[in-house]
Amino acid sequence: MNNAARATTVAAGIAAISLLLMALGLVIGSTGLEPLRLGSSDPVAWQIVWDIRLPRTLGAWLAGTLLGLGGALAQGLFRNPLADPYLLGSASGASLGVALLLTLLGIAPAAGTLGARLGMTGAAFVGAVLAVLFTLGLARGVQQTLRLLLAGVVVGMVLGAASSLVMLWVPEIMRAMLAFMLGSTAFLGWPAVAVMAGALVISLLPGLVLARALDALTLGEASAASLGLALPWVRAALIAALALSTGAAVAQVGLVAFIGLVSPHLVRALVKATHGALVLLASLMGGLLLLAADVLARWVLAPQELPVGVLTALLGGGYLLWLMNRGSR
């Protein structure tokens, strides 16, 4: 089986598992599994499914897709398998942007109007762009891998501390912001789904159009420039797509770790693909991972619910430790 056929098979498998998880997400309620009766005429039950479970399930998938896309773009752009929205500081910048907006406007992360969701996404986008630029400035470019990672860690810590200070200034939103900082899909509704769907289309387009540029960058900047690539414009477009995908996801579900980092690695373990296929497959894998984490977080301790960000951090950290241990052997 050639790489193209294998990539198609992997994409179909990811999509099939995602559809099964979506169906499972629709039957998990506050008490655990609550099978739906297709012939039921209870309007309250169907309203719960339509207004709460369905947008939450679709939103979890969209948020994971955005994070997987951000991870693939970050690793390709910076030529670093450890790069992801969190290690580059963009997630912390997006979180700070949302915290400042919520403080200035006096609204909560659970605000469900379309205007509030768009405003939160815009603030997160600006924060993510500034954080990435700050990281690149400290690292003095992308050539020094170690400097880039260290700069990203420093920027993430500083901006995370700034977000905590903002919460201390306005104690009224501290409880709601705590859920946001831990990562939660409980706030998702149809406006959030609409915002993330639009952000996915806008940020996925440059990732696919510039996939060959990402392939050229793997050969080094000198080789990419010799092929006629306008590197400053390519970087600007990809950084904007990275910031938008990260900002849109963080604005809607909060800080959800490891999805962007793990998704491209899982795809590379399944198929050898160029960035054209990798960007798309990593996005689908991110949606699958966050959707699975959301279903597990809602079901495992029902009627209590685990913060999905805590669950992804535990599972993602465990996976990376296993990967490091296998590599050392």
C-alpha cells in the first residue's frame, strides 16, 4: 500500500472512530449513560440533546481539530518535533487575552452569545500572536532549537503568571476562570461551535495552501529560499494560522494540553506523509483525541465531571513518558 492510500485509510479510520465517539457523547448525561429512544416524544429530552449534548460534542471535536492543526503547523514551521502551541507560549498568550477581556467587560467564560464568543476569540488571537512574536524575539529567530524552546517556556510562564494576577484583581470571576484554566467543554454551545468552525476553515486554508512550503522548510531555510519561497510572507501567514487556531480553541475550551503536541506524532507513527496530508490528518487526530477525552471526562466519574484539560495532561504526559522510555531503549 502506497503512502497516499495509507493516508486515506488512516483518515477514514479516524473519521469512523470520531463518529462513534460523537454518537456516544450524545447519550452521556449527568448520571452517565442515558440511551436515547428514537421514538420518544419527550421534548425536554430532545432539547437537552440538541441544546447541550450535541453542541458540546461537536465543539469538543472542533477544538481538538484546531489544536491538532496548530501543533502540525508549529512543528512544520519551526522544524521542531517538540513545538506546539503551549511550548511556544501562544496558548498562554491567548489565555491572557481572554482574561483581560473578561475583566474589562465583566463577563464570564460561560457567556453564550455569539458576540461574546467572537470577542473572546479575537482577544485570544491577539494574545497568541503577540506571545509567538515575543518568543521569536527572545529566541532571535527559529534557527536555534534550544533557544526557541527555552524562550517559549519562559514566555508561557510569564504570561501564565500574568493571567493569575488578572484573576486576583477580579475575584468575582476567579471560580469561572479556574475552570477555564483547567480546560473545560462545559461552556460550549452553538455560538462557540459556529466560531470554531469558521476559525477552522480560515486557519486550515493557509496550512493546506502552504504545505509544500512546509515541506521545503524541512530542508532548511537556505534550501527553501533557493526554491523561490518568500519566507517572511510564508512565516507571517503560518504564524497567523497558528495563532488563530490556538486562540479560537483556547477561547472556547480553555487550556487543554498535549493535544497539539501528540496529534502529529501519532499521525507520523501511522503513515509517512508530506505536510499536505499531515496537516489534515493531525487536525482529524486532534479532534478524535479531545472528543475521546471529553467523553471519558463526562462518564468516568458521573455525576461528577473531570476537567478535560487535566485528563489530557495526564494521558498526554503518560504517552510522552512511554515514548521517551521506548526511545531510550
